[in-house]
Amino acid sequence: MRNILIVGANSAIAAACARRWAEQPATFFLVARDTGKLEQVAADLRVRGAAVYAYGLDCNRFEDHAAMLDACQQALGSIDIALIAHGTLPDQKACEQDVALALREFSSNGLSVIALLTLLANRMEVQRQGCIAVISSVAGDRGRPSNYLYGTAKAAVSTFCEGLRARMFKVGVHVLTIKPGFVATPMTAGLPLPGPLVATPEKVAGDIVAAVERKKNTLYTPWFWALIMMIIRSVPTAIFKKANL
């Protein structure tokens, strides 16, 4: 019986991961801001035979993180897997014109993740086992004009996870950084995404579950995004700044 914490459990990728983990005996502590939708996710997992606790949280309320983790530990005892999957997809143009919006989006996608991971890591360090899996993004690999606010937040998360992984390795806790490319989710609905490069949440979830089992350090999903981002990172700045990426 695995004890699994999922923050951002309403996201399509997180819900798909939960369905896969529910194929084996599991107890879930699901966290999301929209509690109505969260109950639907929880009900689906219960039908699959899982034990589920649901908890409402706005992750931008940093002061509420500790209480959520207290409730999680009271419900689960120990945490075998923690999947941190909350976030938004900001409108880059709007962020360029509105400082308050830009900072709010940076908090949602960067600071709130770092704040939560700081508290979570301290607790998992005490139990000296488990896996922390964090959804970042390929957008953090290089600042592109089309989404550099989002990319900056994800770059901060990826760098934080790199240092956290080295720290937690010494106490028996694994940290996995997940970098999806384009995924067909409600968050990306309506965007002009290149069809051949778009993955389903189920495909990404399968990759995440496998990466947790194999204790991978960094996961690009689908796999070809590792090659795509290697090419994008290698483009000289003189050329890159003229491109419309």
C-alpha cells in the first residue's frame, strides 16, 4: 500500500498519474484549489479501489502550506510519493503589460512550488525515504519570447530541484524533475500547438510513473523533447534573438 500526496491533483497529468498508481493498492491525499472538481477526481479513484483524502488549498497562500502537510501526515503517516503538479499557463503579452499579473503568475508557477518543496523536503528528510516528483517544463531550458515569464518560473523550479536532489540523496529521498513538452490539456486548449509534438496526459503520466520507479533524475516527456531542447539551447544568441520562438 503506497501513500501518495498529489498537489495540483485536478490537473490532467496529475489525475492520469493517480489513475495509474491506483492500479496497485494506494492511499491518496489529493490537494487542489477547486474542491468541487477535486471531489470528482477523488470519486473516480475511490471507484478504482483507492482510499482517498481530499484537501482544498490555494498554493499561493504560503502560510497554509504547513497545515496542509500536517493534515497529510496525519492521514497517511509517511509519504512514499509526492507529486507536485500545480501551476498555470500565463498570457505572456498580458504579463508584459501588468506587473501585478506577472508577479502573481511567477508566484503560482515558481515561488509557491519552492515554498512547498522547502517544507515537504524537511519532513521527508526525517522519514528518510520516498520520492518527490516535481512537474517543471521544457520552457525553463531557455527563455523564449513567447513565454519567458513562465519559462523563468520553471527554470527556477528546475534549478531548485537540482540542488534539492543532491541534498536529499544523502538521506535516502529521491527527487525527480519532470519536463513535459506540449500536452493536450484544458490548460493548453485553443493554443496553436504543432500536432505531431503534442502528447496526451496519459502518455506523459505513463512516463512519469515509470521514471519514479526507475529513480530517474530528470524526465523529458515525451522523450524527443530532450533532443529538441538540446538543439534550442545550442542556437547562438545572435541567431536566437531574431527567431520567433
